[in-house]
Amino acid sequence: MAAITQLRVAAVEDDVEFRDALAAALASSAVEFRGCGTVREALALLATWKPEVVLLDLALPDGTAFDVLAVIRRRKPTPLVVAISGTATPPDAFRLAEAGVRAFLPKPFTMPELRAALERALTEPPDLELSLRGTVGRQGLRAVESTVRDRMVREALARSGGSRSAAAHLLRISRQLLQHILRGKPS
């Protein structure tokens, strides 16, 4: 699976044996794999390293995945998150999706299932429906459009290292249109 090669992957999983199994399973794909077992360790890791993918256990000894997600959402570029849990309830899975988690795997899972979830997270666009439903009645259409556009532009610029040409390519727009957006001109 070509899409999951050459990645920086962080695993936030308190079960050391399971974390080691994840590292071994991804050894042929991930350029760099780092693991930790608590919210505190995850926050320290994220402060000094920029993974592209985070495998995130829901229940951790000193908190939950939501504590880590609060920090992840502020990262530019934002790493993709695949949540894993043996204890998540349907409301937990819904909240994870609302928080931007791209895939969810209930434990126990097989390594082919993990690879398939990673492949989906890396190749399929996020489902924005949950977020958009939450804005109805709270924000006007123009405000939502503006917010989505601004976030997409910021993320594309972060992923492209600030290159406007590369960001325009990621956004599938012309460089000139990106220039207009950045200047705040209507398109």
C-alpha cells in the first residue's frame, strides 16, 4: 500500500506490548515511529515532533484521547488521527468523529484492518457533514464558507511549507485565486 509508506507515525497507547506490535506491523511502512503511553507523554512528544499520523487510544491512564485531540487540532499541518479503543461507546465514537478523527478501530483488530484504516484516512477526504450540521442555526452560510476557506488555505500552506504554488495545487485552484484569497479579495 503505497499511501502508507514514508510516514512519521505516533502511537499513543498505554499497553506497551500492543504499542510494540503496532511498531513492528508498521516497521516496513513508517519511516519513523514513536510511541508513548500517557496524555502527558503524548503532549511532550507532540511539542517536539510532527507526526503525520497519530494512532490514539481513547482511554489513557491520565486522561482520554480528547485531551490529546485538543492539542492536535491546533497543529499546522494537522496530523491525521486514527482512534483505537476496546472500550468506546457509540457516543464516544461520535464525539471522536466530531473532533476530527479520520478513522476508528475497535480493539481487537488485525494488522490488515489497521493498514486499511490508515489507507482510508490518508486517501479519503474527511466527512464534513457532522461539523456542518452543528453550524446550522449558529452561523450564517457566509461565515461558514469563510471559515472553511480560511482553514483549508492555512492547512494547504502548512502542508506545502509556505509555498503558494504548492498550496494552490493542493487546493486545486489557480495560484492567482489563492493570491486573491490571501489578500482578502472576493473571488
